[in-house]
Amino acid sequence: PQMPHGHMPLPSFWKMVEDTLQQSGTQLLTFCQTFETVTPSPAAQPLNPAEERKVLSLVSKHGPDKLYQVTSNISGSKDLDLTLLRGQIVALLQSADTKGNTSRWLVDAGGPRGFVPAGKLQPY
């Protein structure tokens, strides 16, 4: 079977390949930019770089399906409770505390680990 471009001289064939790649590269870039501007989720605050790095490390440690966002400020009252701000991202370690209470979850806040009220977390 004859390649559709088999009759082209090699240099112009490569030029064509390059042009096509460049075009699809540009399209991909445009798509990514569009995608980023179209899909901010309503509750999500833009993350600062430090928070973003923390999120990436939490994802690599625990996986994306374990990430939760804090929906309102939490001030820890007991010993192992965490104090967190609304919008912070945490990773779920266990959906119960040491006594098996499922309304307090054990989370990794990118360093400190402790308990938070389950009702103040939403999947990220």
C-alpha cells in the first residue's frame, strides 16, 4: 500500500509533519487555557503556590480521591483537633476517630495530622 505522502520529497514531508505538530501543540495549549478559565468550582478559592505544593504532595501521598476542602473555619478544641481555615485542602486518613466516632475524621493537613469535624469537609 502506498503511503499518502510517500511521493513527497523527504524534507517537505518533515516540514509538513512539523507544521501539523506545531498546530496541534497550539490547539492543545489554547484548550488547556480555556479549560482552566472555564472550570473554577464555585467554592474553591484560588490556591497560593505554597498551598498548591501542599496539595500536590497530599495527592502523591494519599491519592486525589482522599482530598477534602474545609468548608468553614475549624478551631480545634480537643488535644488532637486541628485548627484549619476555610478553603484549606486536607487528605483523609481515617473517617473516624480513635473511639470509632465517625463525625470526627483523621486528616493530614500537609504536615500536622489530627481530627476535624466531618461535617466541615467536602470532597475536593
